[in-house]
Amino acid sequence: SVSQFPDQSPLIELCHVQKSYDGKNLVIQDLNLSIAQGEFLTLLGASGSGKTTTLMMLAGFETPTRGEIRMGGKPIQNVPAHQRGMGMVFQNYALFPHMSVAENLAYPLKMRGLGRSEIEQKVKRAIDMVQLHGMQARRPAELSGGQQQRVALARAMVFEPQVILMDEPLGALDKNLREHMQYEIKQLHRHLGVTVVYVTHDQGEALTMSDRVAVFHQGDIAQIGDPTSLYERPENPYVATFIGENNVLRGRPLERQGAELDVALEAGFVVR
Ligand code: ADP
């Protein structure tokens, strides 16, 4: 159940993290956040609220100005991005255009020095996972947007990372495909038990997919909790307005909302 997450010993901790890009203004104020093993945590907030900066610090592409990031209890500030055991998916996919699907999937494994037969085996499993059979030899340009996004997902997962970081991964897709991919990502999360940190400004997406949602506002977390608690017990006017304004289930009895989200998810679509 969702409420167990804060009680487990955390996989990742951000302790009093601050970030300034210019040495003057803090774009991350004093961030304290614990992420549990296997959790689906979404960073939700308006543009400029600090979501991507937080993800980049987790990934190792940005360094905190102050504070500490720990993984499994150990500081990771000096661990380079490729040694953090994190897979990444971005909005623009960033597939290699000159490589086939299979070559794109093999790339992170080659980088990690795996042998040929092990690479073949893992690439095959990844293709099974995202159901891209028969597409191994195609180049990205020969795939639809949704298929490209699946390759990007598979590539982030092919080396079996402990954590997957996703930054607006579905932003470029049309509404129907986005809702379908939300369902697929959630299924993969459930199936693999991997820890997911997911960035979006789309409140419906956040509340449908997540175990917990951290609402970002001006470089701080305005509230963190499971989707139902954010609806029912906003702790401050900002969260009440931000969630309320976009309340996709407005007018329904509050106690039914959690159940409806589950039903919507299981049925493979998202209530809008
Ligand atoms: P979000 O992902 O919520 O839109 P960001 O983390 O991208 O927010 O941005 C937070 C703040 O930091 C914004 O004011 C943005 O302009 C600033 N910022 C982000 N990246 C950089 C950068 N590389 N250099 C300078 N300022 C940046």
C-alpha cells in the first residue's frame, strides 16, 4: 500500500539541497525528500518550479550548491552519472538516428562492457518488454512517435537500472497515445518493481500514475503525499488551488476518486 513508503528505509535521500545556477538566486530552496525503493514518485509543478533541476541533480548532470544527495545511505555527489545505476527518458527521446532499434538498445550495454551474447539476450528481452517485435532492424525515423517512445523506455531499462528518471517523457505525443503510454509505463513499473521518479506539469498524469506526488512551487515542495490526500487534504492554499483548478474528477464524491483512478488505470485509459 502507498502509505508504507515513508516508513521504509529510503533508497534515495535529498537533504537540505539548494541549487543556484548564477551564485545569487536559489532555484531550489531547501529540498528534503526521501524516495523509497520501488516507489513511483512524481514531481509535479508549474514551469520553472525546479522539477527538472531536481531530476538533473539526481541523475548527476547538475551538482547541488549546498546539501547532500544519498543513495542507499551513501553520498553520491562524486559518483558520475553513468555509475549511478539510473536510466533516463526525456521528452525528445534522443534515440541515435543512424542506429537501428536493436543497436540503440545495445548501446548502453556496450558502454558498460557487456559481452556479445549477454547483450543479445538483454536486447531481446527489452524488445519483448515493450512489444516491438519485428522492428529490431528499423531506424528511429521509420517508427511512429509512440514506437520511438517505447524504444526510449526500453533503452532506459535495458541495463536493469535500480532507478528510472523520466522528464516529461510523453510531452510530444498526442492525447490518445499519451494516455496509452501512461498505462504502459505504469504496467512496466508494476512488473519490474523499479523505482521511478517522473517529472510532469500535467496534474491528471501525476495523480493517475503515482504512488506519491511532490507538488513543486518556487523551488520548494509545497506538499507531498499520495494522490487522494492531495485532493482531500491540501495543506496550503497553493496546493488547494493548483490541484483544485485542474481537478479532473471535480464534482464526484471524494471518497470514490481513488477507486475511480484505479479502475481507469486497469481499464487502460485515464479519466480526463
Ligand atoms: P521546471 O522543470 O519545473 O520547469 P527548472 O528546474 O527547469 O523548472 O527551472 C527552475 C529555474 O531554474 C527556472 O527559473 C529556470 O529558468 C532556471 N534554470 C534551469 N536550468 C538552468 C540553467 N541551466 N541555467 C540557468 N538557469 C536555469
